[in-house]
Amino acid sequence: MDSAPLSSSSSRSAYPLRCVLSAQREKAETGVLLSEETVAITAVLSVGDPALRAQLHHLLRCQPDVHEIINSQRGRADNQTVLFYDSQAASTNLPTADWVVALGGSNNDALAAFKNGAQGFICCPLNNQQATGVIQHLIQCMIKDVQRKRSLDAVKTTARRFSIGPEKVALGCQSGLSGQPRQIILRSENAWCSVFCDDIQWIQAAGDYMCVYTNNETLVIRSTLTQLCHRLPQQIFKRVSRSELVNITFVKCIEQRACRTAYVVLQNDTHLKISQRYFSAYWQSVTNFNR
């Protein structure tokens, strides 16, 4: 990331991405951040091994956002329900829950759990760092889910008020009315997690690791930028250099300085230098279009 001070306005010009990115920017800029939302979690333990269940109970009891821990689901809990189960000994008759976290001992267990709908994974042997990471990730997912449901309710209310189809109200929204947000499964230093692609602002290579900057956290994962490019939606993730990838939803403008140097400026004022290769491949057409 380039941290050089900005040059004077006479030596540079900024080209807002009004036309190309208007729909994506509007979605990002009008999103409501629910940072003040409080989340109360009911943890349902479906773990057969008494020792493992006792250890998990102890770790969850130390989490301030976990308000209740039960060994069987008693009807419908008032709080957000999170089911913790042992993926290696799980039966097909698991109790239902809004959110699911699997426990296992291998990468195959993690991949199988996410394939079957888990939102989190804790690798045995258990430790407090993993438990904290998974709980915090789930909280962000829950807040995101509240946002989506409120937006959906607003669309339905508007549709009823003006007697038009909800799909017309939602026209231009990238995710669509009924589609679920796209997610990518990543393994950070602390735990496996499922991340909404729309929450990733930009990614930077750091040796053998990638720093994934999201709306709420920074994840350090072991991967290559090429691998992530193939897994992320290519229509909204664009390369700016060999070591950096950005989500165009979060781009505020393209800034050009003297000596044919250009920068992507994100909405949080992060400046990323665009290499000549990627400038000519994509970003130049964007700036020329908006001149």
C-alpha cells in the first residue's frame, strides 16, 4: 500500500466512477451499519464426548455474548441460536438452529462442515482464541443478516405502498431480492470462517500470506492472490497490481498524478498504486469513460 502524501490539486486529477460503479457505490454508501446492535447468543451443545462438551462449555461461558448454554434445544430460544456439534460423531438427527458451528480435527472435517451449511468451524484441540474468533465472526454474520432482512422488509413495504412488484423496487441491487449474499470460505490464523464477498474491501499479498480487509476485521490467510481471484466474483474484484486486489464497490475515485502514475482511492481513503499493466487492462477504460 502506498502511503506517500497527496500531491497538490494542480499535479493530479480525480475521476469519479459515476457511470461504471454507480450502482455498486450506491449500495455500499446507503447500507446501514448496525454497529450498535447487541447480539445475545444461546449455545446448543450437541457433543457426545463428555470431556469435549465440558471443555466447550467452559470456553463458551467465558464469551460475553453467549448468554445461555444448553445441552438440548428446548423449543425456540429468544436469543440467536447457535448449534455446536462434533462433525466426526454427528448423527443426521441434529436439532435445528439459525447458526451452526462444527467441531473437528482436520481440514476435511472443516470443508465437509461448510459444504453442509456450517457458518463456523473449531479445530480440536479446543482453545479460547478459536472460540473467540468464531463467536465474533458469527456476531458479524448475524448483524449482516439483520441488515438484509430489514432491507427486504423495506422493499416489500415500498412495493405494497405503490402497488408494484418487489422485483422492480429491487432493480439494480447487485444481490437481487431473493438471492443469498455470496460467501467464500477462508482459514485465518485462528479459525475457519465463511465471509461475505460483498464485505471484502481489498486484499494485499504479504509473502506467503494474504491480508483480507473486510468491513469489520482483517483476516490473515495462507493462499495466493491468483487462487483468491478465481474464487471471488470477477465482475467486482479487480487487480490493481501483482500484490493487490480491490472490490470496486468500495472505490471512490481514480486519482492520476504526474508521470502517468494512478491510484485507486477507496471510500476509507486508502490509496493503492495501479501498475501500468492493470491500468491499461481495466482502470484506464474506466477513467476515460468518465472524462
